[in-house]
Amino acid sequence: MLFNSIDFAIFLPIIFILYWLIGKKSLQYQNILLLVSSYFFYAFWDWRFLFLLVFSTLLDYFTGLKMQNTLNPVAKRNWFWISVTINLGFLGVFKYYNFFADSFAKAISHFGLQVNPWTLKVILPVGISFYTFHGLSYVIDIYKNRIKAEESFINYSVFVSFFPLLVAGPIERATHLLPQIKQKRKFDYLQAIDGLRQILWGLFKKVVIADSCAVYANSIFNNSDGYSGSTLLLGAVFFAFQIYGDFSGYSDIALGVARLLGIDLLKNFAFPYFSRDIAEFWRRWHISLSSWFKDYLYIPLGGSKGGIWKTIRNTFIIFIVSGFWHGANWTFIAWGFLNALFIMPSIIFKTNRNNLDIAAQGKILPSFKEFFSILITFGLTVFAWIFFRSESIRHAYHFIAKIFSQTLFTKPEILPKKLMLIILLFMIIEWLGRENEFALSKLPIKSKAVRWGFYYILVITILYFSGSEQQFIYFQF
């Protein structure tokens, strides 16, 4: 079920009303409703893969109890590795088997050997990377004695499958979400209003910004041979706004829906396109995934301890793994490698913690140095996005080569002025709200009439642009 669909517009109010009516009677009934509605939400896409979600939930739930209840460290370790192996095994089969089979066949073909690999004719279960990481973090935290295993299967199941975050995050932690699931929740009017504002802004990002940019980005990337370098550059910029509007829009809607239900999810985006270096960008983009890899991969590998060469090695590992997490294609690995390369100067010269505050904090405009740093960082990010969006490394290479040709200085064949104006207005609103939780959380508009007028304009604009229900990009990951 898509957040930007009529189905969800009917689904959410029904769940909201039932949730708070039941909540007055029993927390357990409330959590049962959350679980049933989450399973319905997931099954609405394809009911067959609901069994995979339930199996993964059962596996990690019982693994957690077994690890906690055993006094034998060997048995505890065995249970831990059983869970990790099965979870990663499912992820590997559904998401990466065909990639490895095809890559192996192509590799040995260079030695004159021809192999017709057997590939799986299955679709990728939506959200499998996200709920797998939910379960893995839970099992790892129990194994490391950071948390206790959850006794209630209902509570744990809601943690794994809570419908706002189920298919595209944010990637939650048991230490953050489970305590909220286990405690009684009371309706908070101000929290609900804030949630509605965040949903509104998320829908604007998705329907108006992302889906509009997708039309031009898809046309340009899919027909790159027929366009000039200036048009290809514009296409890469459109994709940068498409993926930001799409993914951060999803996260805003997810956080907003959760707030309607009295639950706070982890923040996933913090105005990343206003970053002044790549290190800051990765503290602001897909925050839940970046922190997951930091806590469960980078630090166990040694992190920044052990010298500069180990730090460089560990940095490249987490970025390449992060790229591979996004998809079974060499383009994603190249995207991860590029970002690791871009962040290297700040790692080597230890400047990666220089920009911990927001750009131009407390000011209306940035300084020239900040503006230039933001522009350079955005340019590097757009360059890396070309690999993320391209069908293959060869496609990305030709795309970039044409950008850096003489045709870069010609007038673009595609120049949607209205969309570019909308993007500019969008970025102005984001800039003005960059010090807040999200852009609309504290609008600098004192007049209530003007503020509500602005909300109505957003609603009308969303309805005007809502001609098609386009799937969110991160559903494929």
C-alpha cells in the first residue's frame, strides 16, 4: 500500500479512530490492532511474502529468548549465528543470488568458458532489507548484553513490522522503539497536529517534487545518447531532487503517521543538501542506516582506532557495503566507493567533525564560504547519484563523458521552467526551516490566517500533481 494512494487515505483514518478508541481500554488490544493493521498493510502489496516477514519475526523472537535463557556461552553463540545466517541467507537469495550468478558467469567467460547460470524468477520482497536489519540489530544487542529479550511476541512483532516504517524505514532500534510499544500511550493533540504537518510536507516532497522530477530524470537517463551534456547534467540534478523528495518524503510521512499514533520514530533526514562536506552529508542523509552501519559494522571492525590506515579501510568497507545494501548492481558499489573516496580528505586530515551544526545557524543567509562549500558538496553528491541511477557502469561512464563534452555549454533540450521554479521555492522553504525537526514544524509565519492559507495551497498543489501513484524508489531496496 502506497502512502500517496487513495487506499492509504482510507486506511489511515480508520486505524487512527480504532487505535485511540481501543487505547482507552487496553494497551494490549492497541498493540494487537497495530500488528494486524501492519500485516494487512504489507499483505496489500503481495500476501505471499507476509509469510517471510512472519518467519523472520518468529526466528529472531525465539532466538532472543534462547540466547537470554541459556547460561552456556557456546549455545548462545550458536543461536546467534543461526539467526544471523538465516536472516542474511534469505536476504542473499532474494536480493543477491541472481547478481552473483550473472557476475560469475561473466567473469569466467573471459577465460573462454561459457556458463548459463540458473537464476531465480522471483520478485524482491518489498522492505526485506529494512525488516531484516530491524531483527539483526535486536539479536546483536541481546548477544552483546545491551538489552533483554522481549517476552511478548505481540510487542516484538509490532517492533519489526510497525507499518509506517515497514517497507522503507527508518531502520529502528529495539532500545528506542520497544519501550514506546510497551508503555501506555495517550492522545496528544499537539503531537498529532505536528504529525499531520509532517505528513503534508512529506506528500508535497513525494507527489510534487519527486514525481515531477522523475518524469524528466527518467526521460533523460533512459535516452541519454540523444541529449547534450547540459541536458544530462540537468537530468542528474533532477534525479538528485527526485531521490531526496521521494525518500525523505517517505520518511516524513512515516514519522508523521507514527506521531498520530503517539510514537516517535528515529529521524532519518536532516536537510542533507545544505551540508558543507561529504562527512556532514552522511550525518544528515538516511541517518538510521548510516548509524546502523556505524554501530554494527564500523565500530566492531575497529572504527577509527588503530591508526589512519585501518580507519581508511573501515570507511571504505562500510561505504561499499552500504552501496551493496542498496541493490545488486555494480553501480551501487561504485556509488558507495565514490562516496568513500569523497570523504577521504576529511578522514585523513581529521576534519570530518568540523561541521556538526547546521549551515548559517541563526542567520538568514550563509557566508560566501558556506555557500561555496554547500555548492561543492551538492556537486559531488550529484556526480555520485549518476552511478546510483544508471543501469550499468558503462551507462554511467558514457553519461559522465557526455556531460564533460563541449555540449555542456549548449542550451538544454529539456528546460522545464515551472518545475525549476517549484524546486527553488521548495528549497527556500527547506532553508528557512532547516534548524527545526522538519521544514514545516515551526513556520516563521505569525498570522494564523496566512499560515492556514499556506497549508491549503500545499494541499491544492498536491492534489493538482497527484495524477499517478508512483511507487517510492526505496521500495526496491
